[in-house]
Amino acid sequence: MDYKFVKTLLLMRDLKINIRKRAIAQFLEFDRLNQAYGGKEQPLGTNLHQLTRKAIENRQPALMAAIERFNTHRAQLVKFIKPEWGIVLPRELPVNLTELRDHSDLMEDVWLTPATGGAPPPRWLESVDVRRGIRAMLTLERCQEEIVRLNLEADNMCRWYGREIASVEVAIRETPNRHIVFLLEEHRRQILTLPGRWASKQVPIHHYETHYNRAQELLAEMGMSPGQAALRWVDPVVLELGDPDIQPSEDADTVELTEEGCRLLDEVCEDSSTQEPPQYIPAVVWEVPTSIARDTEVARAITIDAGPGTRDHSLRRFRLTHRVVDFPTQAIDILSSQGRQLDDDCINGGAALLQHLFTPLNSPTPGLSPAERCAILSTFSLVYVKNKRGMMKVWDMEKATEYWSKELWLLPMHRPAPVEHWVLCAIYPHHRQLLLFDSFGEKEPWADELPLIMKLIEHLDWTAFAANTSTLQTSSTTCGLWVLAQIVAHVRGFHVTGASEPHLQLLRAYLYRQIINQLPLRELHSNYHAR
């Protein structure tokens, strides 16, 4: 191994240690300046703020010089390195401090140990994908541990419910507890509301029902009838009226209640103030309707010539009638990579662009094409629905779609757990029907999402049908593309996509090339359309 190469490599190791120390100090000072961001802490005073800024400016040139020297040494080593040495060179460090902070290479040491016996270096050292896979496996192991812990907690809660309901049922019917029977009845009522809130996939509600039935069996074994509860009569509150010709007093607060009556009134008022109206959940028919229309020509519709194109992934923007849709750099990067899962920008922007592309130009019947009869809602709609005060935000966000005048509403949804996954709900307001599309073909996760969907649309007597009952997705990252393919089917006038896994890469390439080749960097006027 060349002496100059080894010397430069050692210098790079020392430089990396120095850069890491200086960079961490810079990051801490920036955190101190921004400690009041988002209202977390109190802002610094003017004098202390200026001193901190001045200290950062004084130390930053030395850090930048060290990073540039490190990158220069690396460029020199690239010319001298030989494959048989088995040395993996570190990657260049970004000069921008914001990028450097998010750069994982900052915390990695310089590799100095050569490979012995001609063996290649470890895969985790030379491949970014392998390191990403290792972190994913570690995350998966932590998730498995968390699932075990959650299962244990859910089982403990169910066991506690069984013991508590049995104890309360017996205590209510025992003679020495007659003076507190009303409190026991109230406690029993509160316990019986717990299964509706505690039931989960780990412990379904029928487990709680089993514990309740065992409590009733215990009463029968002890000779206590399940319906034989001790009763305690509450003294009535009676208001004596005077002369009937005298009008009642306007001051009703002068009526004196007994101590028992006051306590009952407080409990009733407290219960009524916390009681929420029942949630309506539509009937779910988990089978594909026989009259469903399948889009079998999707491959021909999304085929596009590659063209010369460009690799510039700068911000792309196009303007619709009442809104502007942006494709940030990160979204375009995701669309250009076949193995990456789509994010919110890809789904929201891609759906809007696909609807625009499949809207015919100069139609003799404007507004009647399948694409124009659709309203595509944002993936953030259900996020705001969870907040009681978020409906006004939903209105501000969705009013541009004029969904109240559309025959079909398309609602893409993101499931964060147990794995990140995209699904789609097609809402037919005139027919009061929902068409649920999940590329995994799972029924159970919809139980948690249907109440939120009903809060959003606020109608009764709805029926939810399955768009598919079998698994269509065979990889872990194509769920977003399946949702976009389903949106393509709807805007083309069909109910279900006829795409398969190979067609999804055509759709990804179609959307990516439309953005790169057709959309300008700033703005696209309303006369744009894909030819």
C-alpha cells in the first residue's frame, strides 16, 4: 500500500474527528438561538443573541476550511486507490451546515483497516442501501418488541376488567353495601363503557363480553340472581306551591335541595356534559359488486415516450382553475426511484395532475367527462377531522374542488401502522355508497377509519363495498402507486383499476416524465394538456 495514500488517509481521519467536534458545537449554538421556535422556550435576550451570533460567525470559517480540506484529500485518494487494497473511502461532506446536520456520514469514522486475503470490504461499509436496511431491521425489531408490550398491556387491561366487573356485581348484591349501592351502580356503569374504548386488534371486544358472562355465571353460582340488585330509594324533592293565582317566582335558584339531591344533580350534569353523540358506521359488504366496471386499458392510457427529458428536479408548479399544485424536489426524487414509497406530495399532486391529464380538451359537453365529475380530496382531510375544531380547516382546504357539485369524491388515506400504507375510499354521495380500495385486500383496518370518513361526509344510511378482496400488492413500497392507479380508473369513468404490478412502473414513469418534460419550473397555465 502506498505510503502517501496511508498518510493522507490518516490525515482524513484526524480531520473527520475535528470536523465532527466543531460541527456539533455549531449545531448546539444554533439550537440555542432557535430555542424559542414553536413556543418551546423563552427567546434569548438581544445582547445574548448577538453574542451567540458573533461566536458562530467567528468559528464558522475554520469549520468550512476543514471540510474543504477533507474533500480535497478525498479527491486525491480517489486517484491513488486500488481495488486490491480493500479500503472504502469516505464520502464527501456537504459544505452547507443544514445538509451536514442531516448527513449520516458526519458521525461515521474513516475506515483504516485493509481487507485481508483479497476479501472484499463489508457490505454495510460500502453500500448505503445495506446500511439503510440494517437500520430498517433494527426498527422492525423495536416494533416487534413494542407489539409484544402492547399485547401484554392489552391482556392485563382485559384481565383487570374481568376481575373488576365480577367484584362490583357481587358487591352490589351484598347486604352490608346497601348504603353505597348507588356509588357501586355508578362505578359499574362506568366499567361497562370500557370495552368500547379498550377493544383492539390484540384483544377484541368479544373477550370483554366473555368476562362479563363469567361474572353473571359467578352470581348464579353464589345464589344471586343477575337481575337481583339492591335498590335504594332517593328522597324526592318536593316544592310546595302557595296560592295558584300567584305567578311563579322568576328566581328558581332559591329552591333548597337536600344533600342527596344536590349530589345526584351534580353527577347527572357531569355525565350529560361528557356524553358524546353515537357515531354512525355504515354497513360493510365485503365483496366486490357485480356491476363494477374494471379499467383494462390502463397500460395504453399511461404509456408515454421517454423523449430527451432532463434530470433537473427543481420545483415544478402548475396552475388549475382555483388552485396551484407544487411538485417539490423531494417528490420528484421519489418518483424517479422505483424502490421508494410515495409521500403526501406525490399522492396529492399526482392525483391532481392525473385528473388534469385525463380531462378532455374542447369537449362538446364540458363538465360531463368522468374526470370532471370527480373531486379529489386531500390526504390531510382525515387528519383535521380528528380534531374537533378542524372542520373549518377542511372546508378551507377542499372548497376549491367544489365537491358538493360532484358525483364522486376520491379520498386517499395514509395508514401509519402497523406498516405505512396507502388506501383509497371512493365516495358516491348520490348513491350513499363507499367503495373501499386496499391493495392488500384487508378488511379489519377499515373499522378504525370508517367513523372518521363518516364525520367528514356526515350522512346516514351509507353502504361500504369492497373494491377488491384479494391481495394485489406484492412489494412493500407500491401502495401509493396502486392508489394512483385506482384514481386513474375513476377519472377515466371506471370503478376499479385493471392494472398489475408491471403497470405500476409504467405509471410511475408516466407521471415522472410528465412532470419533468412538460411542467415548467414555475407555472403552468390552464391551457396545458398532455398530448
